[in-house]
Amino acid sequence: MTTYPDLKLYIGGAWRKTAEELPVLNPADESVIGAVPVASQADLDDALAAAAEGFRLWSRTAPRERGAIMLRAAALMRERAEEIAHAITLEHGKPFRQACLEVVRGCEFFEWDAAEGQRTYGRVVPSEPGIRYIVMRQPVGIVAAFSPWNFPMSQPARKIAGALAAGCAIIIKAAEETPAGALHIARALHDAGLPPGVFNLVFGVPARISDYLIPKPQTRLVAFTGSTAVGKHLSELAARHMTPVLMELGGHAPVIVCDDVDPVAAAQASATRKVRNAGQVCTSPTRFFVQEAIFERFARSFVEKARATVVGNGLDPATEMGPVANHRRIEALEALTADARARGGRVLTGGERIGNRGYFFPPTVLTELPDDARALREEPFGPMAIINPVRSVEEAIEKANALPFGLAAYGFTHSAARADLLAEGIEAGNVSINTLEASVAEVPFGGVKDSGYGREGGAEGLDHYMTIKTLSHRMA
Ligand code: NAD
């Protein structure tokens, strides 16, 4: 297996190192595995100039040709999937198998958008005789994108694929803690023959980069995935310059388990899903509202499955859950557990860091939490589930909607009437019934309320990367 890649910026089709670097740690043992370059203002100016050139060329390139380059890049990443996944496991900690699936998902985003880019149709609108009204969709321009550390390859892939398919140029600041996924996308795009400047990859001090790029008149869209707090800050900054934003922010996904389902099957599926990516997923099932009749059996089965999870180094084939990605997650999960205990909640399993080297935290299940417990209000973003009983589906929906978040939500029921109640009543961008899948390339994904706005994926996924021009043409 190859070693961790040599990290560089990619600007104007060329690789570059910088004077300042930050260490990249392996969360499984806290060893230093690489050094990520920190972009200076001069590097960002070069990226803006390169993107302007790139946009001029790319926006006039036929969508089929754009799609062909994207598909070539995706094919290269599929060929290199094991090498990419290995780097992701080293920098992020997730099990190698999950890293492989992430790479495939990232490729699917490229493949879907490559085709979708060929369907950015406009319309001809009938009106007064002699005048033809044409609604045209055009690429918005240069995109400044910011992707987080939880999916080092598929998170940047989603934004890059959308931008390139729409005909935009992009400068992406990928996560400094997990830079290899984005670096491998840059390699694949370079090798696939993407013209210089269309895609630029930078790393650095996040606030320095966003404060510099967002106010620039060349930046025509800000695309961010990360926490609600940072998303609001970047949205405010963009609003001052009338720059539109695409915001995929935090969630705190409710799961409503109705008493007409098999509690053991629902619990096993939920606990398995909970530990995926060590729970560091914005759609991770977290707040379980289980009808009283099946509550005990559901909770017992969930705890059994959670306790049986093999936690370890992601490179060990037996591992089902790796470490959390950084020390901040350990601190956050410990604080939520302490608050739960202080408020009279019970810790059914987990709650304390495993060992003191590597950021290992066990699957943790809390119950009997009052509504104002921090774990029920703040996204744990880790392997933590809260299971509380409810009397009715209506009560569960009310609790599900009580938070300012609205990203993913789940329900288990075999009753068509209850499924309708959930589908209609839950305030979320994505509601999944009898499945814990919420986001695939073919369907739009995004949030309501504090979970952000705009959609990525599906037929709607390119909307934010495009602007509308209406042409009124009086014919001779
Ligand atoms: P954080 O709020 O400091 O950072 C979140 C992300 O935003 C990181 O990728 C970070 O690099 C970036 N960021 C921070 N300040 C920025 C700035 N001024 N300009 C540009 N980018 C900036 O917290 P964190 O500890 O890295 O992550 C914790 C929280 O973030 C989690 O609790 C979760 O809610 C959220 N998060 C969400 C997702 C998601 O997929 N929606 C992914 C990662 C993190």
C-alpha cells in the first residue's frame, strides 16, 4: 500500500508548496502523517486570476465535453480507490471499507452531475406576437467552496462536481485536518485533462481564506458544508457583497419508531447506521423517539448492538468503527454526557473516552433525558444516540420539529397512515421511512431552518451553480 500523499496546493493547473505548513494527524494514534500547505494572500490572488481564466474557457466548453472530462476523472478515481481510501483512513480514522464506499460515492456525484450538466435546459415562453422570450440558464461564475473533514473525498466531490458540470470555475478550500481526499480529486482532474484554472485547491487558516475570498467581486457563489455557526457567519459575509450562498449545515436527525414495527430489527439497523463514520455525519440518526409499547425492547437491542461494535484502527479489517476525527469531538461528547448525567439522564452504554492515545470514543446511548438536555439540543456529531419514549406519533413529530434544525429525519412504520403523517409533518429537507439512507447522487439533498438552504444532487443540484438570463427578442 502506498504511503500518505505529499500535500500541495493546486492553482492554475500547477502544484505548489508554501513556506507555512500545518501538521496532519492520524486520529488513531495522534502521529503526524503529513504537512498541509497554508495558502498566503498571494496564493489566493493567483487562484482568483487562474479561476477567471478557467471560467472564460470552461463556460464556453460544450457540456458534453465538460462531462467527458468529469467522467474520465471519476474513472481514474475508481481505479485509484484503494489508494485514496487508504489515505482517508490514515487522516480521518474511518474503517477502510467505509473509506472505499466514500470514494465510490464521490465518483457517483461526478458521474451524476456530468450527465446532469447536459440537461441545463432553458425555455421559450409564448407571449405577444413578434416577441420571443427565452429563459437561459448560465453558469454563475467563480465559486468559493469550503468542505469539511467528515468525508474527506465525497464532501469536496459534491461541490466540485456541481460547479464543473454547471460550467463554473471553482476555488475550494478543503479541510486541513483531512486534505488527502481533495488532493486525490485534484490529481484525477489534472490527469483527466481539465484545463488549468477551472479547478483550484487551497488549504490554510479557514477564516483567513473565507474573509479574503468571499468579499472579492470575482466570487459569484459561496458553497459551504459545516456547522450552522460558521455557515451563518459566512452567509452574513456573503450578504454584504450580495453574493448568493449554498449552505449545507448541521442537523440533529430525529428517528420516530412506531409501535407497529419489529423493535429489534429497527434497533439493529439504527445502531449499525449510528456508528457509521463514528457518527460524524450531518444525517446521522440521533434523537430516537420510540413509542412506549416497544421502547424497552428497542432500547435493549440498540444497546446490545452498540456494545458489540468493534472499535479500533480503521486499517484493521475487524474494525467496525474508528476513532472520532479530532480531539474536539472527544471534548464535545464528554461534555454532553456530563450534562446528561447532571440532568438526571441515564447512560446505558459508553460515555467515556477509550484509552488516552488516539481519539477513541465508544458508541454511547443516553436515555431519560429532559427536553432541555444539551445532547437533545446540540448536534453531538459523534457516536451518540438518545433514546426516549413517546406516547403517540403526533407527540414524536412535535418533538422532532422542536429544534431549529431540519436536515434529515427518519421514521419506522408499516402503517400507510402513519407514514403519511411523518412525510407531511416532519420539518426536514430529507425524510426517510423504513430506510436510514438519506442522500444519494440521484436525489436533491439539503436542509430547512438552521440546517441551511440550497440543494446538492438530483435534478435540482445545479440550480445554485447557475443563474437565469431572460432574453426578450423582437423579431424582424
Ligand atoms: P467548526 O464549526 O469550527 O468548523 C466546521 C467546518 O467549518 C470545518 O470544516 C472548518 O474548517 C470550517 N470553518 C470554520 N471556520 C471557518 C471560517 N471562518 N471560514 C471557512 N470555513 C470555516 O467546528 P468543527 O469542530 O470543525 O466541527 C464541529 C461541528 O461542525 C459539528 O458539530 C457539526 O455540527 C459541524 N460539521 C458539519 C458537517 C456537515 O456535514 N454538515 C461536517 C463537519 C462538521
